[in-house]
Amino acid sequence: MNSRTTLSDTDFVMKPVVLITGGTGQLGSALGRAADPSWKTIVWNRSDVDLADPQALSTRLEELSPNIILNAAAYTQVDRAEEEVALANAVNADAPKTLANWAARSGALLIHYSTDYVYDGSGGTPWQEDADIAPLNAYGRSKAAGDQAVLDSGARGAVLRTSWVYSALGKCFFSTILKLARERAELRCVADQIGAPTSAAWLAETSMELLAKMRADPQFPAMSILHAAPSGETSWHGFAKEAVAQVRAAGLPLAVQQIDKIETKDWPSPATRPANSRLDTTRLSMLLGKSIPDWRVLVQQEARIFADTHTAREQVL
Ligand SMILES: NC(=O)c1ccc[n+]([C@@H]2O[C@H](COP(=O)([O-])OP(=O)(O)OC[C@H]3O[C@@H](n4cnc5c(N)ncnc54)[C@H](OP(=O)(O)O)[C@@H]3O)[C@@H](O)[C@H]2O)c1
């Protein structure tokens, strides 16, 4: 894109220029699918702009001049972030700052995504949006810095903090455990970390609903944190059991016979994970004017996609 795109107010309402970052990721690709086909939607992958390069990011933003930015890109390698602190900070803190400052200057709306990993995982009740943050690992610290930069920018929009993002076709716990369940009779999963698995498809649709409200209502709350996760709670063990049951119910045979519970201490990893990832979503429910679906409903939808995709692949082979 060589020339700066300029749109009238009418164009903004009718045909906004929408930038989605992280197009190869779980959420970025779901946002691309959920975007209104009448919009001019530009999806950036790493090959379009390296978000760790602030100069390239600023230049491309000026060229594109989006009215709406959905920042789904992130450095999400939680364990590797312990070693690659500078890179995690560049992508998760510096790039959101550049995007948010640009949005504030230009009047663009921004939805930025964040994580339950900004909280310290203590207690047994859901975190509210105004809870103190105290990340346990480098990834969480980099995301917390990004959240603060976005909040400080003065841009209009929201920081959506979500948890345990998955999609049937993404690289995530859900698809990994199901792949293993096809090969092995016995699996082991952590049972003492509690949260809500969030399907990328639901988060993308929810983002679009929020965006519609923001665009329609100039009084919509200024940039603030909003928890966005399904209702209910489970452990990684409970998530795995439900995924396996739903994929079987969708007709795909699996080898797994038993899923054993283990504790976090039995699965050592470089980054410490929070035990309590429950997010209070009362605010989201009120803003959307409806109840939030249970996490199992979303697992069922993704399980069907997983089963159908694998059945179709095997028929081709
Ligand atoms: N996954 C989770 O369990 C989880 C939980 C809570 C919150 N979140 C948050 O939810 C959001 C979406 O996560 P996700 O699961 O969709 O992540 P994902 O699947 O790992 O996708 C991350 C995206 O960011 C891109 N990216 C990374 N570094 C980049 C760089 N230097 N330049 C340009 N693009 C870069 C990746 O590109 P490549 O494909 O080229 O690497 C990929 O497209 C993130 O803000 C994440 O922090 C995720």
C-alpha cells in the first residue's frame, strides 16, 4: 500500500479500513473470518510487518491509516519468553504502545488483547478488571506493560483480557491433546490450574459485537480493561476430558482410554503459571446485554470442526 488512505466520516461508518495483526495466529485468523465483508480489512502477518521493528510499524501504519485496529499479534511462547525477554517486550509491550499512540493521534478505535497471566494466580475467586496485577513470568510482565501503554495512550477502545485461547486448527493445548489422544491410550494433564478455555472463534465474534457498540456509541467507555472468557471453569485436565468426549461424540475415533490428573509440580517448566486464572466477566455480559456461553458449548463447536477436518483428511488419503 503506497498512498495514505483517507476516508470521510460516512466511509468510516459504512466502510472502515480495519487492520488485524497476527493473521497467522489463532485469534487473528478468526478475526479475519469474523470481519464484516463490506469492510476494507487488511490482515498483517509477520511477513508484512515485523512488530519488533518499531520504525517499520510506524511507517506501515501511516501508509495504511486504519480506522480500526484489532491487535491480535503477540509473542505467545510463554516458556521461551523467559530467555527472549527483549523480543517478548518488543512485541507485547512496545508494539501495542506504538499502535495505541497512533490510534490516539488519528482517532482510530483499538481492541488490544491481553491475558490472565498478568494476575498472580492466588486465591480461588474470579479476578475482576480492577484487581492488582502481579505477573509470575516474563510473558505476563511483557503483556502487563503492553496493557498499561494502551491504557495510557488515550485511544478509544478496549483491552480484552482472555484466557486459555484455543482453536480446532491452531497450535494450542486443544489440538495437541487431541492429536495425542489419537495416538496414545493414556495421557496426563495438569488438574490444579483453573480457568476457562476460550475459543478463538467466540472471542472474534465477541470482539465484533463490542466493536459494533463502540462504533455506534461515542459514549462507550473510554479505553479500559474488559475480561473476555466463557462462563464456568475447569482445569487443563477437565478441558482435555471434555475435548476428547466431544470429539468422540462427533464421530472421530480416538485411542485414548485414560487421562490422569497431575499437579503443576509434576510438569516442571521454565515459566511459572498462575493456579487461578478465573476471570470475572460480569462487565462484558452487561456491555453485550446477554449472558456469556459456557466453555463446554464452545468446546463442542471446536470439537466438531476438529472431527470433520480430520475425517475429511482421512477420506482423501
Ligand atoms: N494462546 C493463549 O492461550 C492465550 C491466552 C490468553 C491470552 N492470549 C492473548 O490472546 C491474543 C491472541 O493469541 P493467539 O493464541 O491467537 O496467539 P498465536 O496463535 O500465538 O498468534 C500470535 C500471532 O502473533 C504473530 N507475531 C508474533 N511475533 C510477531 C512479530 N514479531 N511480528 C509480527 N507478528 C508477530 C504470530 O506470527 P507467526 O505466526 O509468524 O509467529 C501470530 O500470527 C494475544 O494477545 C495473546 O497474548 C492468548
